[in-house]
Amino acid sequence: QVQLVESGGGLVQPGGSLRLSCAASGFIFAYYHMSWYRQAPGKERELVAGISGGGGQTNYAESVKGRFTISRDNAKMTMYLQMNSLQPEDTGVYYCKRSVVNYWGQGTQVAVSS
């Protein structure tokens, strides 16, 4: 069955960096557009970044452009989100999502605080 497992979250100071991973299984990973979403406390889940199946096309929320980089390794069936210059407003639970028939991971918590 389809599984998406996020990892790499944690507590970081403002200006710090984290790298999130999303390990996929149960489907042909390279066939699917993948995305990162986040949900801050009391807010709706929002799109952070997306990447095409081959990795050649990416898109970002305006709030993270220039700071976050989405990538994928289809051989390892893993998607990544490199997050630099983190700010308190980046705090939330980060989820990976597979497109077409949507599947979600369980999420990984990111907290940015001094």
C-alpha cells in the first residue's frame, strides 16, 4: 500500500536550517507530482512547494521563495525540503503529499523559536 513517511523536523533557532525527508513506498514514485504542505497552529494547511515527477519543474509559496528548496531522488523514492533562514512563522507540522489520488504522510513537526 502507499506509504509516505516524513522525517527531519525539530526545534531550531531563527535563521537556522533543517532538511525534511519524505520516504515513499507502494507506488511508482517517479510517476507522481509530489508536494510539501504545512499547517500552523490554528491555521489551515497550506502549500509550501511542489515538484514534478522528473524533478524538472518546481513551484513555491511566495513566503518561502529563496529560502526553501524542494528536490527528489527517484532512485531512493525520497523527496526533500531544504529549509534555510527559518523564521518563527515557518513553525508548523509539515506534510508530504502525493498527487492524483491524494495520499498524505503523518507529518513532522518544525518549531522555530529562540
